[in-house]
Amino acid sequence: MNKAMANMRVTNGVGKAGWKLFACDAAPSTNDLARDLPAWSAVRADIQTGGRGRFGRVFVSDRGGLWISAVLPAEGGLEKWAGFSLMVGVHLVRLLENLNIPSARLRWPNDLMSGPKKLGGLLIEQSAKEMLIVGFGLNISNSPWTSDLALEAISTSIARITPSVPSVTEMAVRTLDALADAHEAMEVGGMKAAIDELNLRWSRSVPVEIFLAGGETVSGRFVGLDPHGNLRLLDKTDSEFLVGHQRIEKLVEL
């Protein structure tokens, strides 16, 4: 364990999976701190000074939100766990629904939404052989738009949309429980189970513009995923075509 971890507050036996939870006031990135921890450990920070999303994009992580990273075992090789982010997304959407968040949904691939506005996001990285780090950020009572005015129109917080606002501590436990459930569900049903549920939730087509590696863009109406996790889109004639998920850098809903 590194020096930064040694000075943290530690709680053992958190949630139904008995997580070991490290907590601190500030960290550059909870994913980075979790990298050397064993499975069923997690790190939470009150703020992140270097939070990041996919492709290293800045993730504003101010006080009042949940910034947490959890280490999960991935026995059987990473191929078996391909698509785990989708399974995590399913369970985090269920968590938001249990909080009565209006129009809770997952925007492909990793954004937790309330209607058109973003509530949170997740980032899954490999820590060691057969080990995954699930980083999750959720706006609870914080206001990220105060440091970036552009976020005002596209993001929101639980405090803005519901009168019953959970504490960060409560949400940390509920999130870890959701991750444990997602891990169990992935072992039982694999990526297919996650895709099947998400496709039911994505029953309404959504116009999107997709930015691909190399600068190409593709437009159409997003209608779900194929069995391999590739995006299914409809063109102007309602003909379906696929976009490989590994080629996609960004998806924008129109």
C-alpha cells in the first residue's frame, strides 16, 4: 500500500459484500489510488483534483458528490468480462430508479442520466491480471457548473431533481452493493444479459452523431446494441446498420 493510502480513514465490512473502504478528503484520482489494492477494496474521496473520464477527458469532482473506485476480481480472463461496463450501467440505473430519479437511464456507453442531463459516469480500467477498477462519479448535492459554466445546460444533481437527497456515505454503500450485484450478474449471465436488459430500456430511437477514431462522423437513430456490443443505428430509410463500439470516441445525442 502506498503512503497516500496509509493515512486514510478505513472502514471494514462495508455493504453486503464486506468491502474494505478507504476514505480521504482529496485525491488526484480514486482510480489511481485503487490500482494497487486487492479485490473487494474501494477508495472514496470528498473531491478529486484530477478526475478523468473516457479518453482522459476532465471529470469535475467537487465536494458534495460521490467519487469512488472499487476493485473487483475478474477471474477467467478479460474476454469473459468484456461488456462489464454495460452490466454495471444496468445496476446503477436500477439504483437511480430506487431513488425515484425521474427518467433515469444509461446513455451509451457510460453516462448516468436523468432525462437529457448527466448525473454521473463510470470508468472501468484494468488494475492487474484478472482485476478491474470501477470508477464512479455521481452528482449528489454538488454543483460542478460553478467551475465550468458549460456544464449548466448538460448536467444536473440529485439535489436539483428530488427533495429526498441521500448522504454521500449512504450513496457509497448503495453503490458498492450495486457493483457487487453487477459482478454476480455478470458471472451468471455475461454480457448478453446486460445487453438484453439495456435494449429493452432503449426501446425509443434517439438521433445521434457519432465521432469515430480518425475523424470520421456517423449519424443515425440509435436503437440499441447487437450481441457483440456494437451500436445499431437506423438511417434515413429506416435501414439498420452497425457501428463498431471499439471505433467510437464520442456519442452525442441530438
